[in-house]
Amino acid sequence: MTALTAKVAADNPPPPPPPGVRHPQRRGVELALLAGAVLIVWFGHASVGLTLRGAVPDDAGRFAAGLAAAALVAHLAVRLFAPCADPLLLPIALLLNGLGLVLIQRLDLATPGRVAAPDQLVWSGLGLALFVAAVCLLRDHRVLQRYAYLSVAAALLLMLVPVLFPPINGAHIWIRVGGLSFQPGEFAKVLLAVFFASYLAANRTALALTGRRIWKFRLLPGRVLAPILTIWLLSVGVLVLERDLGTSLLFFGLFVIMLFVATGRIGWIAIGLVLAGVGAFAVGTLEPHVNSRVDDWLNPFASIEAGQGPGQLAQSLFAFAEGGALGTGLGEGHSTLIGFAAKSDFILATAGEELGLVGLTAILLLYALLVARAFRAGLALRDPFGRLLATGLGAIVALQVFVIAGGVTGLIPLTGMAMPFLAQGGSSVVTNWLIVAVLVRISDCARRPVPWNEEPTGKEPA
């Protein structure tokens, strides 16, 4: 019987194992998109010089060569260490960062006493260097899950340190050393996303299936919700103490979104909106600085009616209106009338005035595409930690864009945050390059061929 079985098995060999799902690597597409991004940025740089100086800037060649070299180094890092990564993430980040440099340089030429482009260029180079280092050294995103509590401790420490330094523009959110200043809270948001993803992934079953049911709602058990709620309250409390309410709103939105993704309960969105509304009303009523911003939002033309001239928000609205559909052209606008925040909080007004509705829509679509690719990478993953981390990082970018764009267009009150990649801010641009690096690593894992005999697990690598 054994010989007969062996003969049948020899005559009928088992079928070959099914191949793993393969995605084209598309590194050539990434390289072509990077070349297009460099050309667009170079044309913008040359256009600013031609408009404001009547000639192409002398450093245009060096600027294009440096940008191309940086793009090539980043591309080679992705090609060698993350060959299956999403081909759109790096080109989108490079294009947005380059456009930000062009807009800041254009504003520098109109305000020679407050030059910011050289510092922004240095910070952008540091951000790209960090991107390359993260892609090369972080071989698996699941390694970050080991450092969840170290991440949250470091995040709280980074948010507490600025309290020891003098306030800048009324907020204790900056650390100034010599001529350089940076905002530690920018790095804290990435660390908190790592902690939230790790904790929610480890407790996703308890979050989704346990708890007392009241009518149609299931309340989360206190032993599971208490630690993460405590960390979130501490983070927001520190930020309110520092009067950094924009980042407080960002952390609140990040917490609610990741909790919704982990539990699948849409009620968390409704609860989050109610709590955000109550908190905004309380802070807007009790905090004078925030109250003045709410008043400006409700009546942006009050200063004009009082004979004091347009305020920042009114001037921003004038800039958007002047831009029309196609814009005035780079260098032809007057957004410098906004004042000291034209290169940071209100840089989107410069884009709206000089690039018009078409250019502004293109920029917002770039952000939307970046967020969509982050969510797509998360959905394709098998491990819950990576899925939540990709969602959290994408949500950070989406929330920042919504809060800033909504503030400068009068949709919501101003909060004083930096537009990702576009606005002046060294710590912001470095942090956003780190976010893109982690998303590149996550997308590489999501698109990598899966061996036919590998079981889907959510465990971190040994």
C-alpha cells in the first residue's frame, strides 16, 4: 500500500505553490517624477528672478544642480533599501518643499530685512538627510512598536522643555539657541503617533469587543482606555499651558481618528466633534489671545471699519481675491502686506494670489494625494500597528493642511501652525521629511511580494 501510494504521488506531483502578489516597483516612474519636480521648482525660481530683478538669478544653476543631486541621493536610497515603496511619496514631498523655497525666496526679495530662504534651505537639506538615514536604517517599521512607551516619554519631555524658555509671539513653543530656533512639539506629534498606534494595536480586541453597552453605544473599559486617555490629556494640557492651541487641536484630532480606526466605531467621530466644539468654545471664551482670533474670524474687516487698516486675515482674503483663477504671476502679488507671518502662517495666501485658484488647487491636490497614498499603504498592510501608524501619519498631514488652509481662508479661526513643507519653519520641514520616510518604509512593506507559505501576523520582527 505504501509503494502504491508512493507511485501515485510520483505520477501526480503536487501543483506549484501560488506566486506571491507582486507590485511593479516603478522606480523609473519615481525618477521621472523627481525630474519633473526639479524642473517645476527651477522654473519657479527663474520666474521670480525675471519678475523682480529682470534676469534669471545667478545661483539658478547651482540651485537646480543641488536640488537634483539631493533628489538623486534620496531616490537611490529608496531604490536600494525600499525598492517596492510607493513611487509618488518622494516626488510629492520634494515638489512641495521646492515650491515652499521658491515662495519664501520671493517674499525675501520683497522684505530684504527679514531673509528666511537660506535658513529654510539648510533645514530642508537636514530633512532630506534625515529621510535618507531613516530609509536606510529603519529596515522594518514594526521595530518602532518596541519603543512605544519610550516614544511617549520623549514626546512629553519635548513638549515640556520650551516652558523653560522665553515666549515668542506669546507662546512657549520654541527653543532658541544662538541664532537658531526650533519647535520640539513638531517631533512630539510623530512620537505620539507611534505610541497611539502601538497601544491601540495591542489592545484592539478589548477596545472593539468589551465594555458596557448603553442603548446603541458600547463604552470602552476603563482599564484599557485610561492609559491612552491620560497620555492624551497630559499632552493637550502641556500644549494649552504653552498656548499652542493649534497643536492641541492636532493631537485631539489624531487621537480621535486613530481610536476610530482601531475600534471601527463611528460614534467616536461624533463624540470627538462634540468635545472639540465644547473645548473650542471654552478656550475661545476664557483665553484672551484665542478670543481675539475668534473675533477676527467673525468680523475680519472690523479694523478697516474702525479706520485702522486691514488686519492679517483681511489682507489674506484680499490676496486670494486678487489672485483670481490664474493668479497674478510669481513676484507680482502684494501678500507681503500681511506682515511678519506672510512666510509662515499665511504663505498659502501668497500661493493663492500669485498662482491663482488653479495653482492653489494643484497644491491642495498634492497634499490630498500624499494623504491618500499614506492611507492606501496602511490598508494594504497585514499588521495592525503598521496600519494604524500609516493612518496616523497621514492624518497628521491632513489635519495640518485643513487647520491652516481653513484659517487663512476664513473658514475657521486662525491657530498659528506651519503648512507642511511649504511654510517657513525648520523643525516642521524636518519632521515632515521624517513622516515621509516612515511612510516610504511602510509602503515598501505593504507592496512587497508575500511568500505563499507566510502566515499573516501582526507580530513585530524578532
